Amino acid sequence: MNRNSTIIAFVLAILPAFGYAQSEEIISKNKITSQTVYEYFIEEGMKKPVIERIEKYDRSGNMTEEKEMNKLGEVRLWVRYKYDAEGNKVEETILNIRGGQEERFEWIYKGGLVVEKKYYDHKDRLVKRKEYKYEYRSE
């Protein structure tokens, strides 16, 4: 397989993951609190579905938690999110399989724009910080 074929195959493989996501508006409007995605491994002879992903939402339709599982039902990714009153994501915490913090990120906004991002380690120690500066058109 050449490089272009590999790239095309990769894009086609990940498109379904992005194509079926529901908007916050639809989730909120339909009062959805969670979504569970079941995966069937038919070719491998598995007759029962395996939970692939669980997503939880707040009243505004923002995803507050997501868990991705492997074929054995073991957690391979677990993330929690927090939002401010304007719906901006202000915190993301990556958890280990026992629910303990692996990493945490904080975003700080000013006028609706991200002005700072902070990175914390598994002991909740600040390990890195990014600052965002903006240039504006003078008209």
C-alpha cells in the first residue's frame, strides 16, 4: 500500500467516529443524559455485544464524561469535563482505570477567548502553562 492509499484508508476509518456525534443542541433538546455504544464483533464469533463507549451529558448537552472500552470491556480511556456558565470547557481530567487522576487541564477565558491553559500531573501539581495572545485588526 502506498502512502496516499494509507492516508485515505486512515481517514475513511476515522470518519464514522466523527460523523455520528450529536450536537449539544440535539442532546439538550431531547433531554439525553447518556449514550452507550455497543459493538458487535461478528467475524470474531462474539455473539454478545461489547460496550465500546459511554458518554454522559449535562442539561446543556455538554459531554461531562466519556469512557472507551476495549473488546474485553476494560476501560482504555476515561475523561471527565467541566464547563462554565457560557458552555466553555474549563477543565478536562484524564482518569486511570480506578478513577484516579492521570492528568488534568484547565482553560481560562477572557471575553470568550482562551487566554491560558494549565497542565497538571497525576498528583495535581502544575507542570506546564500556556498563554494565548491575540492580535486584532485595526479598522
